[in-house]
Amino acid sequence: MTNAVARLGVLIAFVTVILLLSIVVMGVVQATQAVLRLRSRNLMQGVAALLKKHSGGNLTNSEYRGEAARVLNSPNLGGA
């Protein structure tokens, strides 16, 4: 019985450590993405790629990025 209780205690401690480590790593990743503005850059590239794919591809990449910025800054989306 004591052996089972000890194993349960070790298991609970292990899960707690892994959970705390996961939270710390997630915080570091979130902070890095915020500092480097990765989310907004990836969103802009994704919207530009969608526009290019569904418009026939007759604009330059910078024009697609401009259109993506216009779409993302639309007041209808709550942008500036």
C-alpha cells in the first residue's frame, strides 16, 4: 500500500513539473512572437497568398501584400 502511495506522489509531482515547464515554454514562445510580430506577419502573408490564389495571379507580390494590408485594416474587421 505504501509503495502505491509513493508512486502516486511521484506521478503527481512529475505531472506538476511538466505542467509548469509547459506554461513557462508557452510564455517564452508568446513573448517571442509578440516582440518579433510574427503573428501579424504570418497573417499578412496568408491573406496575400489567398488573394493571389483566388484572383488569377495578375498582380505583383508587393501589390498583393498591399491589398492584404487594406483588407486587414478595413473598419469592417475592427482595424484602424
